[in-house]
Amino acid sequence: MAITAARILEILETYGVDAVFRTYASTDHDPATGDVTLGATTNHTHKAIPPYSPGRADMARWVGDGIQGAQALTAVSSAGLAFTPAVGMEFIYDSKTWRITGVNPVRYKGNVVMYELALGGKVA
């Protein structure tokens, strides 16, 4: 059986958890003060792997991506996403808000079937 985004989503619908991805319509950075102003938010609910603490083998895939300090990892199928996960977005699960600090697209036969996400810097 081929690995597809739809198959991964099917598995996550059975075994995954509901998580919210918070995106921002815009961001403005003031170079003089370093302040960042976030625009309007949109929340997208998707099934995901519950965040888990990364082990040494899990982190080996991320070498060079600057996320060695990740506090947790998760993954989401690319099927049905209305956005592309990106560094800086928020991931909300179990009343905790995390910042996405790294994104690893997982491909099968050239197609992105899921995104592994590094989480860090709990916001709340």
C-alpha cells in the first residue's frame, strides 16, 4: 500500500488528537525597536500526533535546521491543510500554546505526505 497524505490523515483521524494551528494574516517588524505586531488570527483545527519529547534519534533528522532546542515534536498530514506549516506559527494542544520552531516536510515519491514539526517556546 502506498503512503499518501490521505492515508496518513486516515490514521490520524483514528489515533491522532485535535490540535489548533494558529496563523496570522500579517506580521510587521519594527527594526528600530525589534517589536513584532501580529495581524488577525485564523485558527485551523486538524488531527495531529500528540506532542512528544524528542529523543536523540528523532533530533538526528533535524541537524542543521537550528531546532536542536525543541521541547517537543509532532506531525500532521498534508491532506486537507488550508495552509503550509511554517516557523513562527502557533500550535495549540491540551491548553498549551507552542511556537513552531522547525518544519520538516516528509515526501513519498516526490509528494509531501506530512509535516514533522518541532515545537518550542511554550507561549502559555
